[in-house]
Amino acid sequence: MFKKLVRICFRVLGFVLITLTSQGISLGQSVDIPESISLGSLKAIFQPVTFPHLDHAHMSEMGAGCITCHHYADDEIYDPCADCHTNLPEDLDSGIPTLNAAYHRKCLSCHREWNAANVCGTCHIRASEPIPELSDAKPERKSPIPYPHVVNFVTPLANNTQVTYHHAEHVELFRIDCATCHQNENCKTCHGPQQVPENIEGQLPSRHFPCSKCHDTELDTGCEKCHLKQARAGFTHDMTTFPLKAFHAVRNCTDCHDANTMVKKLNPTCTNCHKNFELDSFDHVATGLVLEFGHEDFDCYECHENERFDQPPSCYECHEDELKFPEDLPGHRLD
């Protein structure tokens, strides 16, 4: 009777998920994913296992996604395990793992990597033992996973050079999440009991794959930008095509880059951020060049063709080939 009830519950859960999907609701949204599921098929031996489904759904981003467990998902419809796997005696010869076996195959593949000493106790409490009392207090925020500040990858096949990867910069400054680079790795790489050292020497296991998501590693030349004889210093904006000068140098990163998303290259055209390029509205002193000799009375577009303020101004309209910027300045530069 209990087994039948469990199967009915799982089928109801599957029906709810299918209904949400058929209505066009994304299963990627946390509101549509069950927060936890109680697995009680081994009730005679153990207390029901509370499976934190939502937490595992978030972790699936670092692997193959939901199909890591729902391996026969069709059209993003994720049926419950009990739709295919059962513990019924008549199904033992079907060649399909039992429901208990299916649970253990999926759970143990990760959990025994970083808690081998008591892998069963991670989920199971014996039926003879009392159920731990649940507190009404909200759970404490989990401590952040420690990560190295700098990783030095030694590349002996590239003339004994090394690639200095500033890990903390990518996390804290560029706001790149773990799943962007870490895919299908061993869980204990980050969740193991060992302390992560500040510097790690070793070969990059997946070569250029993580870096290639943001950087062009297909270049025939330019390898020396990363492969150096000595450790490379951290990031400065001079490494980009838009070195910060004058008033930009004192701005915070989030004045230009969205504070809630991963940092990406911006359109360097001035009008992408600034909208006040009009006579008597824009103070040209902000560029470090004080206009003189009547230029202060010109409209911006008279020197900056097509309002491309990120390009050098043209003197041709008035001076033809007699004068040319920056050899000839329409004023003087600030010290």
C-alpha cells in the first residue's frame, strides 16, 4: 500500500511539472522547481530522505543540466524517476534499475567523491534513530567556498612559460560565476576538506577551453599576451582598447558596467554613455583640451564628423590640408 502511495505521489508531481511546461512556464525558474522531495521507499530501514531538489537544480548548471539525472527528458519535460524505475518484484527482470538503485547511482556518483567516510549518513537516518528536531529559525547562510587568489599554470610544452590566472579578479571584479569556467569537474575540487592555497602550480587540465569563452585563443600569434616567462600583474584598463584617462580614471567600474551582471566590453562610442554633446552644454575641458581661437563657438559636429566623438576630429572643413589633428591643436592641453 505504501509503495503504491509513493508511486501515485510521484506521478502527481510529474503531472504538475508537465502541466507547467505545457503552459509555457520555464522549468529554469526557481518557482517551478520543487524545493525538496521526500523519498520514503526504504521506510522499513531508514527515515524518509529529504532530497533538496532546488539546490541540486542550481548545481546542475555546472554539468549537463537537468538531464544529468532526468536522462530521458523529452522536450524539457522532466518526468519523476518512478515513472520508469520501480521496486516491484515483477519489474526486476526488465533490465531497468530499480528505483532504489536509480537513486543511489545518481547520488553516490557525486557524494562519495567528497564524503567517502560517511557517504550513507549524508542522506540516511536509520528508522530506529529519532528524527532530528527541526528548528523554526532560518538556516544560516552557507560560508563561501574558498578559492585561490592567483593560479599559476606551468606550461612546459610552450618554452617553459607560465600563465598567470588572477582567479579572485575574475570572481570579484568581473563577476564571472563558477559555472562559466567549471564544467563537469570533480566536486571535491571545490568542496573538499583541503584548504585552497593562494598559488597553485600545475598544468591546465582542459587547456584553453575555459578561457576561450571570453578570450580568443585561436590566434596564430599573440600567445605571449598570456604565456610569459614571469608572473603577470593584475588587470588594469590599459590592457583594453579603452585606456582610462582624465575624468574616466576616477570613476567606479559600476558607473559604466552593470553592477548586477558579468563585466563585458562596452561600445566605446562616447554617445553610448554621454548625451550632452551640444554647444553650451558640453564642457570641452573634460577632455583635457581647452578650445581656443574661435573653436569654442563651434557646434560639436563641425569638427567631429558624423558625431563620432571617439574618433579624431577633422580640420578639413575649414583648413583643408593645412592643419591636421593632433599635430595642430584647436587650443591647449591641460597639464
